[in-house]
Amino acid sequence: MDNNFAGDSNPRPKWRKVAYGGMQIGYDDNYTDESFLEEMVMNANVVRRDLLKVMKDSVSISQYLCIVALVVLVWVHTLESSLDENSLLLLDLSLLASGFLILLLTEEKMLSLSLLLRYLLNISFFTTGLYILAPIYQTLTRSISSDSIWAVTVSLLLLHLFLHDYSGSTIKAPGALKHPNLTSCISLNASVVASVFVASRLPSRLHVFAVMLFSLQVFLFAPLVTYCIKKFSFGLHLLFSFALMGLTLYSVYALHKLFFLVFLFLVLLVNVVCPYWLIKMQEYKFEINGPWDEAKLCFDITD
Amino acid sequence: MAEPPKLRVLMVSDFFFPNFGGVENHIYYLSQCLLKLGHKVVVMTHAYGNRSGVRYMTGGLKVYYVPWRPFVMQTTFPTVYGTLPIVRTILRREKITVVHGHQAFSTLCHEALMHARTMGYKVVFTDHSLYGFADVGSIHMNKVLQFSLADIDQAICVSHTSKENTVLRSGLSPAKVFMIPNAVDTAMFKPASVRPSTDVITIVVISRLVYRKGADLLVEVIPKVCRLYPNVRFVVGGDGPKHVRLEEMREKHSLQDRVEMLGAVPHSRVRSVLITGHVFLNSSLTEAFCIAILEAASCGLLTVSTRVGGVPEACNVLPDDMVVLAEPDPDDMVRAIEKAISILPSINPEEMHNRMKKLYSWQDVAKRTEIVYDRALKCSNRNLLERLSRYLSCGAWAGKLFCMVMIVDYLLWRLLQLLQPDEDIEEAPDIFLHHHGEKIN
């Protein structure tokens, strides 16, 4: 409590925010001045978000969900033998060609012939290696029961979806700023292992090769292709995403009605409900800064 | 016969002698001054290696080294109810009236405060550090602090910035928080009898070489200053993970003869290192209250420090008279060092020391702490139900969890009372060491 004698002949001196000199005369140690918490800054670095922009950005996430759903559909059809190995190989080739075409069209810098030849050489090495190793994949999980395989595949795919870097390109695209970080490497590995597990359940060596090539193509290169499309034109990106969503929904509907409902619900959740929820939660944001913060070094520490 | 002590205080913390640091020194000096004022002080801390059991220190200060193992950074392993029996025994034996906990990072302190509240003792807490709000460790620490301080009688902070920080972190009312700064033992930190010659200006740095204490700033600043002033040399005392970077810096700029690395300096030798210098450099990135600056000023050194945390409050004596402040930026620090070197001839170490004696003293701190204890003793007693309502306001889920913890603690206390009634705990006799001779009460 403060003893303030009004009308005293010696008015007490002004309170100063200092630590030296002992107790200040006329003030208790627990005196709280009006300048208390004056230097506190609230919500200095908080980004104010707009609903429409968040919804447009969430289209990237649902686009990737559709891609993964299409891959799973191809796997399911191959395992049910409704898709034979020749059509799969055709699918692989067409995907490779179209991916290349898109990359060529969306890159501002024209790719030189030598670079193109180097890419073709790398791809042929990759494909040959995969073809030679196909028998190993075929017999890899022969001793493991099918149930374990499906369980592991589903969990690995979920892990892949959780940890995926939706704003990047998985492999470093020319001109990209972000280097792949730990979580995106883990997600890539999870998807590759999932494809190996699924491929190992297939009857013939050619099947295994075709499915492995397809899965690896999509998981490794699809993020790069979508990143290039997005960089080239946002409108084209939106068009591509909606087309993909339509194709996926149609294919899932043809497969099983329940899965179609679940997938539709998921897409709506990601595109509509989550952005709205995020904007609603922003009002609870309370960021506190003040003189007690640790100072930030303005230079980089190079070891 | 000596009169019975007016207050009987138990200081609890994980950090005490034989460890050296701000908190440890604070507890030691405060206890010594309270003993001289006629109170009884007992310290409780965890065992350090073989140092376990009861020890007596200068002035009759009794220290209980409770045999609990420290598990990370000198703090005891948190077993929420494990310390209840020993705390109860100590409180009954020594007939304690006030329990004073130190340092938010000390688990022993939080547990002892919790048990003391359950048993109805008055509780005071002192916070010595500044914490942020954003990272996972800080969020967890702040929640624990909120729990500890929900039902406290009074709190003490060592600077105004620290008071603002503590009030924000714990949700405590500002009227309950007292601002009592640390002080410096001016009798120990006397300037050199013969001032070292100013032909070669020596800049002393004594700190732990960690990121938080600005070791990286040192790595940037030292080569710049050595290039600008050929007659300046550095003495760096202290050890830590950034030691390697400083060694690399020495080799890269060939400063082996101008930068002397002393390694870890024991507290008893700090003064002898300080008096070899003219300027003291403190580059920490965050500091609730920097005692090192006071020690340097008491030894007659001019200080250059970063303007962070509670440092500006402690050092604004006269504009740039005893300390030169700089932003935590290498170029600004070099400018501050230049300014310090230019005003060095006008500095009189003896006069600085005498001024420090008037501005900071542990006796003054002890008197102000006494006022806090008296205020705490005047707080009304509350029964369990009233106290539980305070815990409920800590949060939607956390409040209910804290209430459960306190209820279980209360039940365990009653169980202990059944197994070993209060009357069966033997009370320790008070031993006073006065100047006139020993009187045993």
C-alpha cells in the first residue's frame, strides 16, 4: 500500500525506473507506475489473412491429394488385374512425355540440346536400372502376409501426405529458393517404400517394372511439374487442379461409392472448412514482444 | 540469552554453493545479511556429488544438501510428490515461518513451494531470469510458473524489466511483485591499489562462452577493435561451447599475443583478473540484471555493455559516466569501445568504487526483503477450498489438472501426519554466532 500524504510540504520526488540507490523515497518496492508494460508490443509480426487467398492456396494441397489418389487407383486396378502391363507401360511413357513437354513449355530459359540429351541419358539409366532390379522387388515381401503390406502401405502414404512439402517441388527445381528439408526427405522416402511394397505383390516382372516406374515418376516428378505450372501461370494452375479433381472424383466414383463420398468430404474439408477455421482462429493470436526479448544477431554465424 | 529470531526463513533452490553464479551468490549474500539482522536462515538445495547432508557455512548458515540427483543443467529430477517428506521434516525441525524459493528454472524450488503452501506456510518467490513466450520450452516453463505463482504470497523480481516479464508470464497482479535489485559485495571487489598503466589498454571479458551471453558478438568485435587500436589487448575469462570459435578467431587474425584466453575462472580469482584491466566488456543478448557489470564497476573498470533486458536500469547513473551502452551489433559495439577508450583518462577507480558502495549494498537488499517477508506474513491464511479456486483460473484444462495435483498433495500430507505426527519430529536448537561470542538458545 502506498502512503501518499496529500498536502504534504515535501512532495515526494518523481518515481524513476532505475535499480540503483536503494528504495525510492515515498514509494514502496511494489509500486506499479503508469509506464508499466509501456514497451510491450503485441502482434507485431502477425500476417492478416484473406479468406479467398487462403482458399486459392489450399488448392495446391487438394491437387496433390488427387494425384496421390490417382496413383492409388492405378495400384488398385493393377492388383485387381483390370489394368494389364502393356497399358501401364503406355501410361508411363505418355506421362513421361507430357511431363517433359510441360517443363519445356513453362521454362522461360530455352533448354539447350546438350542438356536435353543429358536428361534423356539419365532417364534411360534410371529405367534400365529399375528393369534390372525388378525381380528383386518382386520377391522382396514374399514372406510377409498381405494384410501387413496393406497396413504398412496405408500408414506410409499417410505419413507421406502429412510431411509433404506442399509449397516446394521435392527435388530442387531450377530457380527454386527452398532447399528440401528433413520432413520432405522423409515423406519422399515413405512414398517410395510404399510403392515398393505394393509392387512386390504383383504377378509378373513386367508388372513390377511398370508399376514401379509409374509410382516413382509421379512421386519424384509430379511436384516439380506442378511447381513449374504454378510458377508459369496461376490461372493455368487452377484449371489443371480442377481438371485433376474432376478426373479423380469420376474414377473413384466408378470404383466404390463410399470411397467417393469420403474423398469428396476430404476435398471440401481441405478447400473450404480449413481456410475458414484458420481465419476464425487468427483472432486468438497473442504475440508478445518487449525489452525482455533476447536480442537477434544481425549477422549469420558461419562456422 | 539471545532473543528468539524475528523471522525464520528457508531458502530453496537447486542453485547454491559449490556452484557459482548469479542466483547462488544472491542466496548466499542475502542469507548472510539476514543472519546479521538477527533472523534465522536455512538453505535447502540438492546434493552436489559427495557433498550431501547438513553443512554449516559462515555465520551459522545451515545448508541442507538433500540427496536428490540433478538430472539436467543442475536441476533435480521432478518427482512431484517425492520431496514432500523431506520438506515437511525440514520445515518442522527448523520451525520455519517463511519459505523463499529462487529461480523459475529450479524444479526443487517449485516443488518445495507447492508443499509449503499445502502445509500452510507463507511463501515468497524470486525470479532471476528473463524468458520469452514463443518457443516450446518457454511455453512449458511459463505454465509451470503460473501454477507455482497462482497461490503465492509475494514475489520479488530483480529489475523492472524482469517484473514486467514475470507479470506477463505468470498472470500475477503487479501489486504483489516487489522490485528488489541484486547488489555487489563491494568489500571483496576493491580496485587495484596501483592502477595498471594506460599505455596498453586491457579490455576484460568474463562470461560463460555461450550463445546467450553473446560470444558470437565477441568473435566479430575483437578483430575489429584490434585492427583499429594497436595498443589494446583483450583478456577473456570463462569457458563454454563457443570457446572453439574464439580460438579460431585468434588464429585466423593472428591475435595470439593480443587476446589472452584464461579458461574457466573460479569466483575467488575474478577480482584479480578484473583489476588487471581498464575496461569491462559485456556482450550478452539477454540479461535480467547483470551482476558482472556491478562487480567490474566496483573494481573501478569502465563498462561497455549491450543495451538488453535490465541492463539500462542498473547502469544509468549519469549519462555515459560509468557505463557505455551499445546495441547488440558489432559496429555499434566498436563505436562504444572507442568512446570508452576516449573517456578512460578521466576515470578515477577509487571514486567509482566509493559511489558503488553507496548505490548498491546487500544490507539494503536484506532490509527490503525483510519488508517483503513481513508483508507475506500478514497475508491471510486460506484453507484448501479457497486456494483451489485460485488454481482453477490457470486455464481450461490446466486449472483442473493443477487442482487435482494440489488435492493429492494435501491428502499425502495428511497421510504423512498420520504416519509420523508433527509432535514426533524433533526440533533443532537455534545456534547463534554473535560478535560477542557464542550463545546457544
